[in-house]
Amino acid sequence: MSTNVAHDEYAEIPAQSREVGARLAAERQRLKLSQMQLAEACGVSKTSQVNYEAGRRAPDTIYLSAAMTAGVDVMFVISGLRHTSSANHDAFVTIPLLDVKASAGNGTLNAPEAEYAVQGLAFSRAWINRRGLNPQQLKVIEVRGASMDGVLSDGDRVLIDLADTRPRSGYVYVLRQGDELLVKFCQLLPGGVLRVSSANQQYASYDVQLSDTSDVQIVGRVVASMHEW
């Protein structure tokens, strides 16, 4: 009896809605995301994601915008047509650009709740794979300030690997210190001391005893930067 009810409910879903849902599911699978992962990326519940893929509900523009940021080919989902070939589409991955700024200076205030994606930047999937990076662990943010002049400039965008949080000498990291985000050189010294320094010598280095504070966190390592002239 229950099987017949389920069959009847499916039969009542318009064919076009079922096709849109099937294409959405196909895009999710192409991106190797679970229903829960895509739902979280788009700010909806797993139940909503299931309903979208079944054609029982139509995704709204807010969902579709977030899905596009996550790498979904929204044009294909809606129309069944791709604006580029599948091969070219798969050659790039969209990395979310977060609405936060990391200070190359004395600190930029960023409330945790402000960290949401406002758009995305496309990167070569081959380049990401060659670097051994996981696209799901990558974010893009903007740099503000002059303390990293010579390495990073005010307004540069940086690609951050959230999986790399162990500071090593010579590498640039984004760290959270209280309510501030900073982009700095970070070096872990003996005794659990974190040395934070700048490329611009006008900004003094300082040490943080990690065992004495829980207010400092390495967010990730800067693995690439984009500079506009």
C-alpha cells in the first residue's frame, strides 16, 4: 500500500520538475558532494535538498546563487544546456570568496557571523590537483593594509588552504586573534611560542605563548595570491 502511495506522489510531480531535480542531483554527484554537503553549502536543510532533487519543490534564487558559488552549473540545472562544454566545465573549480578581510596591518575586525560567500573565483582543477589541494578546504579572502608590502599588497585576494594550520617558517598564514583576522608570517618556536611577523619592517614582530591563550587560531596557509594592476 505504501509503495503505491509513493508511486502516486511521484506521478503527480510534473515531468519538468522531475527533470530539473534529476539534473541538480547529477551536478551534485559530478562535484562529489553528498546531499547534506550541498545543502549546507547552499544554506538549506537536507530535507529541502532531497525535495529539490525529487522535483517536489523548486529551488529559489537564493539557493541557486549559492549553488553556483559551490560549483553547480545552474544553467544546466534549469535548462538542460551547458554554456560551455562538459570537458571545459570540469576543468575549473569555483572557490568561494568570503565576505571577510584579513589585515596586513594592525588587524581588521571581522565578526564570525560575517563569514559567508558572496561570490566565487574559478581556478584550474589541474593546478589544484598538482598542488595536492582539496577544493573543499579552499577559500578566498581579501587583504587589507601595508604590513606585508613586498609580498602582498592592499586589495590583493589570497587563496587559503584551511587544511594547513601548522605554522612553518617562511610561509604566510591567516590567523584569527580575538575578533581580528591577520595575514602574517608565522613560525612555531620551541616551548609552544608562535612568532608573528610582517614583511614590512615598520611593523614589529611579536610572540604569542599558545599555552596561555585560546584566543589565537591559525585559519590556514596562503597558497596563492591575485594582484590587480
